[in-house]
Amino acid sequence: MKRRTVVMGLAVGAAVPAVGFAPGAQGASRTSSTSSSASKDSSLVFDPDAYTELTTSITDTTGTAHEVVYHFYKVASYVANPVNATYQSLNVSVPVKIDGSAVDASGAPILFANQVGGYMPSSVANATGIGGAMGPAGTLSRQQLALAAGYVVVEPGARGRSLVDSSGTYYGTAPAAIVDLKAAVRYVKFNKGRIPGDVNRIVSAGVSAGGALSSLLGASGDSPLYDSYLKELGAADASDAIFATGAWCPITDLEHADMAYEWNWGANALSSGSLVDQTVSKELTSAYGDYLASLRLTAKDFGTLTARNLDEYLVRTHLEPSATKYLTALSDADRATYLAANPFITWSGGRAAFSWADFLAHVGARKKDTPAFDAFDLSAGENNEFGTGTTANRHFTLFSLRHEQGDSARLDSDIPEKLNLMNPMYHLVDKVNGNRSKHWWIRLGTKDSDTALTVASNLGARLKSLGDDVNTSYYWDAGHGADQDPGDFIKWIATVSGYKG
Ligand code: DHB
């Protein structure tokens, strides 16, 4: 396994890294590690003096530039026994002066921004300052906006699916990424009083696979299911529950995502113009009805959500309000142009109305073939996410497995638990976790066919029925990874955390 020591570029502040590796200490292998003493391991003690002082200019969502002086900390690893510290490290940014005025961030909320994409490894080890743009080009960096608002920003790395050691063993597949993020949260909470910011106001953020992991982090706080993995890494002895969760286009509920995808996009052609295998699509669609019934989701005005009313629910709850918001913001002339080009929308009394079928036609080409996630030929990224040992890609649904190997084939015995470890719905439906975060920011573009629109919607519906505070909005006509209201997210953090600055 590759290991690297992060070379600290400390210009100002302290001459030692926040967490130093004794060369021998990081050499412990996964099997020989003695992690029970993790909480006493001085390597997990955050050094408040080990920072570089940096100055940056951050333009906020109104276009105003702010000069922000901040302390930048590099934590060489957030676990005592890293498998690969290149990924299991984190950076902390703490504002100390904004536009010339001193800032005290000791009680500020902590934005915990993962940068995972595609369930791939993500590393912050080489970063020399707070992270730049996330999402599509031009999107303001969530982390930078948070810093300019006076919040503390923690940027954790995490192992991802493609990591393989010299013996050919995959060591970043499920559940590595979520275990790492939990270990990073534990590190932050363990360092209460040393690390700046309010560790009881950690707000997670992530996009796509990172949005999936963010929602999982929020849903699974302090679940004992992860304990053995965390122990093995020598994670700090602290809680991994977080206060609030931001999730943009979460690619989650993976074992049901093929069904959801066909229920949603089954009739949409691929960009080539061909329809996917309609037999497969219809089988998956029909299985989705059973899954949905098993969730027993309910929503105001709809009662129990079923495969028969879910389209109407999506249209009324998410899609029409999204179009309405979009059209309301246009000038009269631009709105008239848009409506003329999109006659499927009825605009009346300042509200948009349309049918599900017309909406689907408007979205057009679906992005993925069928099955979208557990590909028959094992070619999907998610097949790799469920790889193990020296097996790069595995089936994780009985449907795809049996399609390939016959009706008596059985999933590998470790798969069911790995699915639970990776699925926020497990922690919200099968085992309702009281230590989940209770504040949720969920966002999705209406033209995002990386997964079904129902994935984020079911998550939100379930959280709402559990009584959580759920702020949901779909971005009209936006594709995968969109973030159209980053400034509102920053304000929302202040509102839900009660932070006055
Ligand atoms: C991401 C996108 C996907 O389509 C997917 O299946 C998994 C992850 C991503 O952008 O992170």
C-alpha cells in the first residue's frame, strides 16, 4: 500500500504539522493495528498552533469581493492507523479577519465538505489552501462562501473505489468512504475545544456520490454498524453524529436505483435515440412498485406513496414548484419566449402546471442504459464500489446477478450488510436512527438523469414523516451537479444552527 507523509508548507504559525506521524506509527498494517488505544493516541490531538496564515479574496453571491484572512491547518491523518493517509487526511480553514475586521470563529458552525465524486478516492493532501470551485464550472465554492461567512471549514479526503494495493486488493470500496468520513467527524469532535468552531454544529455537504455520502453521514450518526471498521482504523473515540446535512443530487439507495431509474426514465430513449431493453426496463419498473410499497412513505395530500401516485407527487411537490420559481424569476419577455418554446407548460395565476408524461418528454435523453447501476456486464462504477478483495466489480442486486448467472445464484454473503452500510434509507426506514441529523438541505436538477428523481424525493419524504426539518428544492432544467442557491445554503446554516456570528 502506498503511504505518503504530507509535507507541510507552513509559512506562518508553527513549524510542526498539526498531526505528526512518527514514521513507525503509520507503518501499522490493517491487520496488526492496535486501535483500542486510539483515543489516547496523541497523533489524534489537534494542535491549534499548527497553521499557515493565508489571505484570499472571496466573491460572495451578490458579487461583492471580501478579503479573508484565515488559518489553514493540514491534519496528516484523522485516524491513528491510516490505510493510506493521502486520502485519510483533512484540512481545516478558520477565518480570523474578514474585510479588515477580526473574526472569532470559536463558536461558528463547521462546514464539513467532502469532495467525493463517482465513489472515487478524494484527497486534500496536496491542497495548499481552502478548496476551489465544486460542481460545474462557475459554481461558487461552497467552502469559500462558508469561510467568508465566518464559518469553520473542514475538508476531509476519503478512500474510494479504485484504490488497489500492490497485492491487487481493493481497499477503497464500500464501506471505506463512509467509514473515513465518520472517522473524520470523530476526529473533529474528539478535538472539541482545540479545533476552532462548534463541534455540535457540524454541517455536512457533498454532491452526487459525495451527496450520497453526506446523506448517509447524516442518517447514520453513531450507528454501531460501523464500529469495527472505525476501530480498525484507530478512529478517535468520539461521536460521529452530525447536526445538519446538505446533499446535492445524491446518488444513493443503490440497490433500488435500477428499479427507480426504469420507473422514472424507462420510456425515455438514450442519446443515441434507442430505447433500452424494454423487457428489462418493465421488470425493474414493476419491482419498483413493490419496493415503494415496502417503504410505506406518506406525504401530505397524497397519503401513501405508490408507483401509481408517485408521478403526481413528484410533479406537484417538486417539479411544478421548480418550474414556477424559474419562470417567476424571468422577465415577462423571457418567460413568454420560454413558454412559447415549451407549450407543455400551462402558465396560469403565476404557476406552472404540466403532466408527468410531458415533463419526461421535455427532459429527453436518459443518461444511462439499463440496468443503470448494477450493470449486467459489471461495467458501472457501482459494480466497482461493491468490489472486494481482488475482485474489482461485483453484482449487488439479485436481479442483475440472476440475469447473468441464473435463478439459483446468490449474492456474496457480505453484500447485504455492505448495502446497509452504504444506504441512508436503511438508517431511516429499516432501523430508524435517533442520532441522525435533524436538518436537511436536499437539492436536485430536474434534468439530472444520473439517477431517478425519486431517490432524493423519497429521502426527503421519509425525513419529513420522521419530523425532521427538510429544505428541498429542485432546480428547473438543471443537470447533474447543479448548485443554484449556494448563498441560501450558507444562510440556512446560520438559521438552523442559531449562529449569529
Ligand atoms: C456520480 C455520478 C453517477 O452517475 C454515479 O452513478 C455515481 C456517482 C458522481 O457524479 O459522483
